[in-house]
Amino acid sequence: MSWFQNLKSWFLSWFGSPSTQPQKASVEPTPAVEISRQPGLNCPECSTRLVVSIQNLVNLDPVMCPNCGLELMIDVEKSQSAIDSLRKLQSGLDEASRVKENSGY
């Protein structure tokens, strides 16, 4: 057996024989994304649109579904970093509004 055949045998023993047919790449479906100008979420029980503002989240206000009565509460322990980020965002938005009012625009 030549050195090339030895190398080829070793290679095939480690990596297997090459496929004669090209493999198709699997394509994952793109998830549907809902775009809305009204902030909020759909009720997990009845799918009614629940309007939730940054202020509701920052104040840890419960969200009540007007259709089925489900009350959603924020898990403060798990959401603390998100709540802190929303507070910073709200503070920045408030400051931008003050600047805008004071500039006369």
C-alpha cells in the first residue's frame, strides 16, 4: 500500500467517506414579529391586547385584562435589571421633554 493510500485510509477512518451528494442546508422559519405603535402585550389567556407603558412597568403596576380579568404581576427579582434600564430610559425621556419645552420647539 502506498503512503497516499495509507493516508487516505487513515483520513477516512477518522472523518468517514465523503458524501457523493451535496447536503441541503436546513432553513429555519422566520418567526412572526408583531409590530405595533401601541406598547403592550397580548393576554396569555384570551389574547386581548393589553396596553402597558414604561411608567406602568417602572411603577410595578399590575396589568389587568379587561376581557377575562387575568392580573399580571412583574417578577421584581427576575426583572430587576430590566426595570433599572427602563427607569434610566424614562429619566432620559423626561429630560429630553424638559429640554424640548425649554427650547421652544
